[in-house]
Amino acid sequence: MSERKNLCVLVALHPVDPVLAERLGTDEARHAAERHAKRIERAVVMQGGLVLLAGAEQTIAGFDRTDAAVHAASEALERVHSLPPLLGSKQTVRIGVHYGEIDADAEPPAGEGPTVARQLAHLAENGQALISGTAVMLLGGAARQLVGSQPLSGPVWTRVGIPIHAIGQRSGMVTSVPGAARLSSRLRLRHQQEVLFVEELRPVLLLGRELANDITIMDPRASRQHARIERRPEGFVLIDQSTNGSFVAIEGKQECFVRQERMLLDGPGRLGCGFSTTELERDLVFFEIV
């Protein structure tokens, strides 16, 4: 007999646009879908969630803590948003979050939790995450700051029968985040045409050769999971976990080599994952505190 329990369930819908798939071709479309799904799974795992279903067009995850589900939803929105366009088209995701009963042994997971979360995901717009009022009531202070203070209003939301709130996307969307958090220092990183930030609401950034990383380094000298940068009380810390090490050049200082160690990024500079910053490499990462 299947075991049923209450969890906070996150359902992410990330279908591949059929028109885009036709233009890309079968192999490239599959590659894009895999990269898309991996970004979402990474956000789930980073917040302590358990991936219950990893499909080509749908991801279902369970969380013991509703706060973690909200942070994962917000992070997934940003991770997908930061993906470069494909033939001019941006990949999208729609997310629903609900706390309720789930039968995790069923295929796909069944019960009130995934059913309502999936319904919310279908109601969400592209690039939007919705959460039920039931789940909002279980949130702590930090996660509640990412959720709209008032339920959505209108005929569509009234018909659902429960209060529904929007979860804020951390880039390009106004949320109820306190002004002090918005004004705190951030580390801005530039890799090719991509710009990302390490900040209070996104305290960890991953670098490496795997597509699931926040910054994907294509150079073969980089490890699959090469390094991460964390926002800590003492500042922004690079933590190398690679085979070939990381090369860091802070402006006005000599280049440093870091392997299986940590280094404080205390000024503008550049980073090479497995290769020197003196090389004219397209995969150099430039950073500065802003």
C-alpha cells in the first residue's frame, strides 16, 4: 500500500516550443530541453528538495519545508531566465506550489498536493510562479518576503476556490523584498554575453562544465562542477572543488592559484576555471562588487 504524507509540492512545467524544436532539429531541441530541466532540478536540490519526477516537460519536487519550496521556485525562475535565447526565443517555465497530501510512490506522484500545484502551474503565465494560500500560511519571515502580500484578484482566481499569491522572480520583477536587502552589496559576474549576480537572495553561484551550472565553462580544462561562489558575512568567497584549480587575478594584485581551497574575492578581477587569467580565453569570468 502506498504511503501518503503531507509535503510542500512544487510542479514546474517547461514544455519545448514545437515551432522552436522544428527549427532547432531533434538533437538540439533535446539538448535544450535537458539544459532547461537541469537548471530547475539544480534549484530544487540546492534548497534541500527531493525531485520526485524529472520529465522532459515537467518536474515535480517535494519539500519538508514550505520556505525551501518558495526559495527553489524563485531560484528556478531566475536560472531559466538567465539562459541565453535560442534562435531569438527565450525558454520559459511555469511553476505551482501547494502544501497537501501526496502519494510519492505513484507514477506520476498523486494526491491533493501535486494536483493543486499542477493546476496552479497551468494557470501561471510564462516565467511566473504561483503559490496557494494554504502554503503561504506556513511560511517564515524570509520566504514570505518573496511572496506577494495580497492574493491575486479577478474571475480566474476566484473560480479556483482558494487564495493564490505570486512568488517574486528575483530579476526583473518587483517583490516585497525590504529596501535594505535590495541595497546590500552584490557581486556582478560577466561571462561572454551573460551577466549574473551573487546577492542576498541568490547567495550561491555555480561554475563548471556541466550545463546545469549557473555559468557554463566550455573549456575542457574546467571540471564538471568546478567551483562555487558564496555570499558570506565576510564577503564573496570562491570555493574551488576542481582538478585543475582556479586562477584569480584581483585588480592591482598578482594572479593567485586556488585548488580545493577558498579565496575572498575582495575587488574587481577575473577568474579562469582551469587556465590562467593571462590567456586570451573566451571563457574568462569577470567580476566586481557593486
